[in-house]
Amino acid sequence: MPKRTDISSLLVIGSGPIVIGQACEFDYSGTQACRVLRREGYRVVLVNSNPATIMTDPEFADATYIEPLEPDSVKAVIERERPEALLPTLGGQTGLNVAVALAESGVLEENGVRLIGAGLEAIRRAEDRSGFQRTMAEAGLPLPRAGTATSVETALRIAEEVGYPVIVRPSFMLGGGGSGFAHDPGSLEMLVRRSLLSSPVGEVLIEESLEGWKEFELEVMRDGADNAVVICSIENVDPMGVHTGDSITVAPSQTLTDREYQQMRDYALACIRAIGVETGGSNIQFAVNPADGRTVLIEMNPRVSRSSALASKATGFPIAKVAALLAVGYRLDEITNDITGETPAAFEPTLDYVVVKVPRFAFEKFPEADTRLTTTMKSVGEVMAIGRTFKEALGKAWRSLERPGMDLGADYAAAATVSGSSDTSLIQGLATATEHRLQLVERALLEGHSVDVVADASKIDPWFVDQISEVVADAEALRGKRLGDIDRDQMLEAKRLGISDARIALLTGDEEPAVRRRRSKLGVQPVFKTVDTCGGEFPARTPYHYSTYEEETEVRSGERPRVVIAGAGPNRIGQGIEFDYACVHAAFALHDAGYEAVMVNCNPETVSTDYDTSDRLYFEPLTEEDVLAVCGAEQPIGVIVQLGGQTPLKLAHTLEEEGYRILGTRPEAIDLAEDRGKFATVLAELGIPAPMHGEARNLEEAGKIAASVGFPVVVRPSYVLGGRAMEIVYGEDELEQFVTTAAEASPDHPVLIDRFLEGAIEVDVDAVSDGEEVVIGAVMEHIEEAGVHSGDSSCVIPPPTLSDSELDVIEDIVWKLAKRLGVRGLLNLQLAVKDERIWVLEMNPRASRTVPFVSKATGVPLAKIATLVMIGRTLGDLRKEGMIPEDPAHYRHLSHVSVKAAVLPFGRFRGADTVLGPEMKSTGEVMGVDTDSGFALAKALVSSGSSLPSSGNVFVSVSNRDKRAILFPAKRLADLGFRLLATGGTAAVLSRAGISVEPVAKVSEGEPNVVDLIRERKVDLVINTPYGRGPRTDGYYIRTAAATAGIPCVTTLPGVMASVRGIEALRGDASPPRSIQEYLSVPRNGRSENRTDRSPSRTASSAGGEK
Amino acid sequence: MSARNTGPKTLLALEDGAVYEGKGFGAPGEIFGEVVFNTAMSGYQEVLTDPSYAGQIVVMTYPHQGNYGTNREDPESESVRVSGFAVREASRRPSSWRSERTLSGELEDAGVVGIQGIDTRSLTLRIRERGAMRSGVSTEDLDPDSLVSRVQGTPGMEGADLAKTVTAPEPYGASELVGPASAESGRVFKIAAVDFGMKRNILRRLAASGCEATVYPAETPAGEILSGNPAGVFLSNGPGDPAATKYGINLSKELLGKVPIFGICLGHQLLGLALGGTTYKLKFGHRGANQPVKNLRGGRVEVTSHNHGFAVDPEGWARGSTRPSSPPNEIPVIETQFGAAELTHWNLNDGTLEGLRCLDVPAFSVQYHPEAAPGPHDSRYLFEEFRKLMGDA
Ligand SMILES: Nc1ncnc2c1ncn2[C@@H]1O[C@H](COP(=O)(O)OP(=O)(O)O)[C@@H](O)[C@H]1O
Ligand SMILES: Nc1ncnc2c1ncn2[C@@H]1O[C@H](COP(=O)(O)OP(=O)(O)O)[C@@H](O)[C@H]1O
Ligand SMILES: [Mg+2]
Ligand SMILES: [Mg+2]
């Protein structure tokens, strides 16, 4: 069955912004699919709202629409592009749900679009929990006792039947949203009410609790001729009850006999056939009772998933790519296995190594949130590590996480503290899954608890616990030893167990470099093996390597000069897919320039860890130990550290000390910019204004500085990313608390105190310099005022209100700094504009979060340009080659407007305050683009999930500081026909201004109050700018209630203005969508009509203050 | 201290001079045999007890072995059959509700030498490049040079007739081992199964598909087998060089045309030879649970379980020409002294012939293991085809 010729153009739906439960794994799968489908000669139309993705780069699809992933917007694209088929299975849950909506509303049929891969019926059977139950039962497949309910009453009845405890799970939900356990009718009722709301179809599954059972996943593929294979088996170390996305998982499965494994395989194949996924990949989850082996199916996802990305990286089998080929008619045996180059894809990969995935959490960002791991996914990213044994892989995974100390096992602070308390509490602690549970396991073993006691308490399989106990024993044997007394055997053994140099240093009370020297003296160095899908049975063509301590290395010597690109590591808040984007571009650019690009990264979700992306791939932690080992093996002409965010930047010094060249900006220059003290002197010396500031080592000093620079001030620790522990302090009384938290966040560094520029416009600049000249990618004007972290605020290209003279000044500052620091490559500058003055807030001598957004908006490939500059090309050359526009102010003259908006995870963390501040909290971003700025805004807001109401009730409650400025937008909303509700103070102000408003009670004023209204969804939009901070204030209750109820909540004035404009736009009629290929090719007019001079409302908002 | 550091220093030596140092587990001692690798990630207990591994030292490519221990249900014969076992790491602490003993304990009681802690991937790649080799594992002779030269003194697999060393001494009823044949699929067939080193799961699958088998020793004369007038004869898997297993070839010749025949692995090779074909030794064989085999009758791809070092030469009937490296699109038909036969099954990895079926006499066979154990169940349908062949329409 060769490829289908009845189709010539295809629509691929992406998965939108990075959110918890749906990260860049879908950029990886989407990119793979787009690439291969185009290679097959199909016209690929892509819709995705996420600008940070590789797949939305103009060259990956024939027509790329950066539009909201809403049925209506996608409908518009379909009507314009008329694709013949829609591939719904590559865009995660989001893509799948949009496809379903379009199919059900008849849009696909009307436009003659066929669903390929998985049909509507199949998707329904898998996604709707009751449909799944029925189908599995008919196929005779074992399930947990369960029933589905659409009402609380039925839920209670079912629970009685299956027996408590039960788990409640909504249909069509992502990452276990809205699910949880109920031990009695009371808790069940509460849970069901919530889940019914959160399920798009108002249906929940009530199921017998299998907490503590073993959890497994199989990744299955099926082709049109009904050939089906299992690509990978995955065993969860954390038992049932912890979402697979939050579990530490291992591939392949470790504790199943072949009998049980084959039975599971039979079930999986029967399942994919019964569901009726015609072609492509599916993820099927199982639970196994450790006492008797009873095996039940938990869930099937009829699409590529987070796990299939992991499985692809774990096995070398490109699931998404193959799924795309199967969807257009190929059979598994007609597709060649890229890795061997000769055998077909119709086989089951076999591993001769162990893969461990560990999730990355960000609880420190949400102090109020519950840190226990449950059936609702909470992790923001993950790392994968490969080793020859579970122990080695686990050790590598821990250090890949970049959570200081997490690879220290029992010595990790969180575990160590528990040890202080009694044995019982230590054992009890094991029963609760948290991100530190395995460190606790080590601690318990160290304190002499038996493997069985620990396994029993944690419900972690004894096999895993015993493996860990081997590491504990070895580590203890090293404790207190002198490095010099460690002989070759013991060192080798420690390394084979995955014990990091850092941990050895801690145990021996020495420094990491000393451990490194000792190792090389003893000749204990890692070798590199190859991931080849076949356990060595066939030669591998692709240099996809991992380090291990064995005898034989498989790295081939290269013909072309090699450049190592140090990647960005796990997704986390503050450092996500944007940095992977830059690394991928570097890999492509280097390859084209005749180098071998050597990628080092440990994030299985990314495009950078696809063996197709770089010339050589090393799936390794981004620590000195591991990156140095790669450099040792590859002997590169240089290393690129400025594209992967803060992670590789930290390695610059060590790499250079060990004799490797850092390409681009010198490490000293990096320091100059990163160290706020030194940077301030640079600014002073160049006469560039910066907010007054000082460094405090204690509270007293802090008080002095604050007094001298004047309140309000910004308090922050040094050497942190994403505004960690950063706060705006309005007076003495608050100072103490925040200075201490800041000190904790970064203990042995001073606390930095800056004058807070209140009501300033914040500006971001991304630029490239070759040391001689500078190319400005764009100046981005933020919508929210300075004080909201650049990562969380929305921004606009071209800058809507900044005057050309202001832009000239900003660009001049960039030139000065780039030259002074000798920047070679990318730089990001953040500034504040206030009272006609321009202040520099910070400079990042590296790729920034906004690089992909700027490139999409302007068509200038900043990361590529920076890479070429780093290997010696000049901007002049590149301009001649047309990579850089002639117009130096290109970005000012675009005829379309691009808006970036952030996506926030508050819905996931019940209880977390949703107010925006200088500490970054967003997980991802979206882009809205249109020739009309209002629409661009609206699209961005819609894509970011704050679905704007076009009518209904708006609740308004703002801080004194904002009371005057709110009048204008409030009036506008009233005129648009919205009903305004407000609490006392605000209501008074509004009615005095002649705006009709209904007063409602504050929480503190008893019931029924505003929070009740929000809970009952009687409010469609919440406007609440913070007054007073922290839990238990009215504002806090209002915002968290809105987050839980999923009602859009705007917490800044400019945000309000933007929303109003968006609402206005949405009411007008939209012009048909355009692809970015079109936007970027249209000739630019001299001066964009999208740049008016600053609107008065802009500066008005800085008036007043709450104190 | 971790597993790797326990156990005596042990050497694994190859005829090409390579020597790997590791730690011994299982029984101490010294053994020689052909070193081969198996890529299955689970099923070590089935592998250890598969009689086809007689005379071989098996290297498992998956690093962790023994994770779920061993139990009384999973063995493929009454004892461990491999000569030696080489792994990266043998689990000291198995975990499974069915686990009864450790891998190490199992080997120890069977008196089989195991070696762990070696770079099994490097060893595998070496075997891939140079082919299956004579080798030895010793906890006694720790002088590399002497061990290598003694390895070089041992005989190879080619020309080795091993079936008779592992076959059943006396005929017996399969039901003694695997219980009565299932009557679910209707009529129960009385069949004869010739044991060249038969895996127990074959008997289970036969019983499950309604075949009540009497098991005969490898060298049983055709007359004796036919005298029991079986509805069909099954030719089992087994170790060694098929060409050297003369009695098996002759038996097949005498049975062909007189009774329906189903052969697996060695049984398939013997049938091929009986049909006038030839066999050859593969460079390093197929051993694992992930081999893609295409059944040209219907075009389905089966993921199959393999364990063979020899194969039937598809060109054996038409001299001279060379073997295909990928399967043909049409089913090749060959002429034999027993009439025409179809070459039905092909390995998609390397184009090895994996199955054939006679058109003029009732007989078919496959090179791989439809009984799995270990491995996928994709090919169970072949046992049903055997029923059909015996006249179950
Ligand atoms: N019946 C159950 N008892 C206990 N835990 C369960 C049960 N069903 C699911 N879980 C846990 O909840 C997690 C999420 O459930 P799942 O059905 O996979 O939803 P999702 O669509 O979020 O993946 C699973 O990974 C598993 O750990
Ligand atoms: N002096 C200041 N006045 C007003 N806002 C500030 C000031 N300093 C920082 N901010 C705000 O805090 C945010 C984070 O500060 P920044 O220096 O960019 O830290 P990070 O290194 O985490 O990006 C900025 O985006 C800006 O909104
Ligand atoms: Mg799931
Ligand atoms: Mg910043």
C-alpha cells in the first residue's frame, strides 16, 4: 500500500502554548510530521498559536497560521486553504479536541476535509470515558470496576457499587485535570461538582481506586494493513495514584516476566484495534496488582503523547514521523528504520541500556500550592537520562534536573531534614509522593530501614528500592574517605552506579575539579555508546550517543570541524522551549556552514534531542562533568553556551579553564552583564541611566539602602533566573520579610535593592552584534507596566506608543553596551521608559525568551545570524546575503502587528495567587498577529486562554492607585453593554463618574459576596488589581476563585485596556486569517499606521499609590 | 557493595583472542561453547531452559537480568540448557509475586557458569562483526592466553549433531506435562511430536489448539511413529547443525506425503533438507523477540521470536544464484521431489527464508517460534493451520 494520491494538501493542528501536561513534545512531533509530509510532496498547512515552536518557522510548512486553536479560527483557515485532509493526532489533547469540535460541527464535511490517522468514532471511543469502558468491555479487555456519571446523584450511586475509595476523572481532560480520590460520599460530592464543571462534556468517571498498584505504559503503532507493533514499554517507579507525567518512569519495563509482558502486549494491540485507530501511534496505560498480577487497562490516548516523545527518544524510533507516513498510506514494512538504514520500521525496538525520566517541578513559584503528587499533573518539564543500568541512568537523571543537591540522595536537604525527626515520621513520609521521595528513600535506607520496609511504605517496587540501596551503600563507603585513598576499582564502581563527581566531592569533603583530576589520574573516564533500536544487531548510521562507564567507545571521528551546542535542559518556568528553539537553529546553521553540530541536551520533549536535528546527538546532563566528557570525546573547535538560557552560561568558565573555546561573547563579558554590581558601573561609565540601587548583606543595610534610593523598591537575590523571589516593597514594614526570603533564595550572595520605577513602560530588545555593528531584531513594548516580569507580560511589535526618538535612544544604548562588552552573538536588553527618560533594567548577553517571537514577527532569523557570527561571519556579509534586512529599523515599519501574551498555570495550583509581579510564573506564550492591532491583541488573549466575553457581567475591584485610571475602560465596557459589579470603594468611584454599577459584598462583609458570584459563574470577567499582598486578603480570594472557576481575571490596568480593545475587536468582523509566510513577504510601508504617539491613558495609570 | 563486586574474578575468552573480565555468578567452573547474543528484553528463564541453546554461551544484550527471579511455570524444559550465561548485571534482589528463586541460584543449582559485569554491548558488536565464535567462560583458568588457546582447541557448531543429547529418552504423553488437549476448538487430534529439543510451550500451544501429542525421541524410526497412526506429525526445534542431524532428515523424507507435517525451527530446517534443499550457517544467527517476518500469503507482518544459527537456503533448489537480501514480492514456488512448494515467510531485516509450505503434500514449517516463550504471540495462528492441514475444515 504505497502513499495516498487522493490527497495533496494536509492540515496539521499544533498544540498551542506550553502548559502543564502539554509541553514542547508536540513541537517535536509536529515538526517531525511537517518535515516528512513535505518531503513526501504534500502541501502542509499548519495552525498553531505558539511562536516559540520550530514547527511554526516559515520553512516547516507551506502555509503557517499563527492563530488561536479555537474551532472558529481553525474553521477560517480551512475555508481559506481548503486542505483535503486533517491530521488530528499530533497536536496533543488541544489539537485533538479542536479536530473533534470541527468534525462534530460539520465544518470538515462542508469543506470536504477528511480526518486521517484517527477517525471521529475512534477518538470518541478512546477519549470519552464511558465510550472507552464500553469498547474495552466488548473487546473482553480487563478494566477497573467503574461507571460514568453526568450528575452527582449517579456518581454517588456508582461509588456505592464499586466501593470506596474511588477516583473521579473527567472526560476529555488533559493531564488529569479535575481528578482526585474520594474516600466517602462527602468528599466525592465536592470532587464531582468540580470535575463535572472542568470536563468539556460534563462527564466524569467514577472508578475503583487502584492506588499503590504498579503502573505501566505501552506505546503502540498500527498501520493501514493492520500491522501493529509495540515501540516501547514504560514502567512507573511511582505507583498508581501519581500521574504518569509526574512519576519517575523507566524504559523498558523492569519487573514484568515475559508472560505478563506479552499478555499486556496482547491487551494493547487488542485495545488499539477495538478503538479503531486506523493508523498511527497510541499510548495505552495499565495497572498491575503487585500481589497477584491482576492487570487492568487504565487509559488509551489515540494520538502521539508526552510518553511517545519519551519513547521515541528512549528507543530511537521516530513515532511521530512514522505516524505521519502511516496516515498518508504507507505500511510499517514500507518505511525504513533511519537508524539502521536497512531494516524496516515494522519491528519492535530493543534496548541494551536503561532510560529514566524524572519530572521537573516548580513549586517554589507557587508557595500556596499543594506539593503532593496526585492524579493531576503538576510538573512543568522533565529530563531523560540513559545509562547501562537503572542506577547509572537514575544518577544521570538527577543531575540533569539542575536542582542543586537533588543528586545528593540522602544528603539532599529535604531528605536530611526529615531524618532529624523520628523513624515513624520518616516512614510515614515515604507514603506521600513528592518530588523528593526518592531522596527520602535513600535517607530511610541509610538509616538502616530494610528494602522491604521502605518498599512497603512507599509502594515503590522492591526491585527499584534495592537498586537504590546499592547506590546508598557505595556512596556511604566513600563518605569521609580522602580522594587520594580512593582506588581505581572503587572510583569506577561509584561512577558505574551513576554517582556524580559533585556527590563524590561532597562525600570526600573535596571540590569537584579535584574529583575530576583524581578520576583522570586513575583513568576512570566514561565511554560513549550508541542508541540503535536493535541492541547492536545491526550497525547504526546515526550518531546518537550516551555516556557510560564501560570498556569500548563508539564515537566516530568526524570529517568536518565540530561545534558543541550546550542545550537548555528541562523545561521550567523561566526557561523553556524558546531556548531549545535557538539551539535547534544553531544546529541547522552550523550544518549548512560546513560544521558538524554536536548537540548536548537532556530534555526528551524537544526538537533539539531529535537525532535528525544535529549531526551528532549526546543525550547527557548539562553539568560540567558531563559536558566536559562530551567535549573530551569530540574535541570541538568551540562550544556555544549563549543559546540555552542560563543553564549552559553557567558552564562557560569551567569549559574555558579546561581548554575549550567559548564561541561568541567572552565569559568575562558575560560576567560583566550578569553581575548587577559590575553592570551598574558599566552603565554609569557609559552614562546610561539605571534605577538607583544597592547591595545589602543584612536587614539593617537593606533599610539604609531602601531609605537612600527611596520606596518603593525592588528586592531580589543575585544569580537567579525568572525573577525568583523578587518582590516590590512599598515600605519599611514589608522590607524585613522579603529581604529574608530573598536571602534564602540565594544564601551566600547579597540581596539587591533597586529603586522601583512605578508606572513605567517596560521595553525588551533582542539584538545581535558581531563586535563591530549591531542588528536590532526588534524593540518590544510591553503592555503591562514594569513590575510585571517580562516573561509574564504581553508585548507588541512594532512598539505602539514609543516615539521614534525614544526608539533611537534605546537602539543607541544597545549599540553602546554591545560594543563596550564586546558582545558576539545575541543580547537581550530590558529597559523602562518613564517621564520621557529611559532606564536600563538588565542585560542578558544571551538568547532570550523572545528571540523566536521576534523572528516570527519580523522574519529575521536572529538565532541563525547569531550562530554564524559566532563562527566568524560578519553582519555585513549576512546582510549582503539577504539574511538581514537593509532597513535598520525594519521592525518599526512592519505592516502587521504581533502581540505576545503569556500563559499562566494557576488553574493547576489551586490556592495560588494569580496576581502578576516581578517573579515569573508563566509556563508558555502565544502570539497574535493581524494587520489590525485590536485583533492582534484579541487573538493573543484568546490563545492565551483568557477567552474574552462579548457580553455579560464584569466584576471590577481595583487598588486606590488605579481608581482614577479605571474609569475610562469601565465606561467603555458599560457602553458595550456589560453589566458592571463592584465592591464598595470602586463602586463609589464609578457611580460618581456616572457609570452604572451594582455594588456587591466583599468576602469580609459576609455572604453572599463576590466570591460566591464567581463560584456560581455569575461573573464573566474579573478585573482586580492587587491591593495588599498574600493570602487571606479579599483580592486573593477573588483571584483564586476566578482561577478555579476558569473565569478570565485581569490584574493590571494596561491588561484591562488591552482586554477592552480585544473585546471591541472581537465584536467587529475579522478579516480572513493570513499565513506568516504572507505577512513576512508583503512589502513594508514607510511608517506603520500601527504606531500612534503615546496615548494619555498610558501615563495616567502611574498616578497615585496605595500607601 | 553492588552485585558486580561480589563473586569471583571470571574470564570470557573468544577464539579471536578477545578476553572479557567480569565476576562469576551461578556455579563456579569452566565451560566452552559457541557464544551467541539474544536481544530479548524479557524472558531469560525461557531462554535458559530452551534446549536449542545446548552447547552455547548466551549473551543477553539487555543489561539487567534476573529482575523478576525464576519460577516453576516459565521453564521451557526440565533444566537449564545453556552452557554459559553472560550478562551486564544479574539482579541480587528479584521482585515478582511469582518469583521463587534468584537467577544466580537457578544457575548455581544447574551447575551452569555465569559471568556478569562485562561490556556486553562491546561483546555483541564483536559477535556481529566476526560472527558467532567458539568461546569459553572460566572461574579457574584466569590466564587470558591459555584460556584463548584452549578455546581455539574446541570444536565448532558446524557439523555438530546435538539433538540426540537433549531429546526425550522414552516416548511419553504430552498431557503428563501440560495437561489434556483442549476440546474447545472442536475435534481433538492425536498427533506425534518428534523431540529434537522441544520447548514446552510448543506442547502447551498444541494442547491449547486441540492436539493431543505423543512425544517421541529424536531417533525414533518413521515406522514406529506411523504405527500409532497419528493425524499429524510435529517436528520440533532443537540445537546443532541440521545437516548433521541425518536421522531427522531421513525421518522427514519418510513421513512426507504419508501424514500432515508441521515443523518449527530445526524441524523446519530438516523439512527443507528432506525436500532436497540445503542449509547454511548464518553469520551470527537470529536470537530475540522482535524479528519482523512477512507472511506473503496475506502480506501480514508478524513480530516473531527467534533462536536459530542455521537457515534453509531459498536458492538451495536452484543452484548457483545468490540469496536475496530482502524478501520477494511474489511467493516463490519451488520444485522438489515431493512436488511444488511455496516459500511463504521471509525475514524483513535480512531476507532470510522463514517458512515454507508444500503444495502437493500436506506439510509446512517456519524457522521462527510461533509458540513464543519468550516473545510476541503474533504467530499463534500457525497451530490452527496445523489443525486445518490435518483435515479440520
Ligand atoms: N483507578 C485508579 N486508581 C488510582 N489511580 C489511578 C486510577 N486511574 C488512574 N489513576 C492515576 O491517575 C493518573 C491519571 O489518570 P489517566 O487516566 O492517565 O488520566 P490522564 O488523561 O490525565 O493521563 C494515572 O497516571 C494513574 O496514576
Ligand atoms: N527598577 C525596576 N523598576 C521597575 N520594574 C523593575 C525594576 N527592576 C526589575 N523590574 C521588573 O522585574 C522584572 C524582572 O526583573 P529582571 O531584572 O528582568 O529579572 P530577570 O533576570 O528575572 O529577568 C522585569 O521584567 C521588570 O518588570
Ligand atoms: Mg494518562
Ligand atoms: Mg528580565
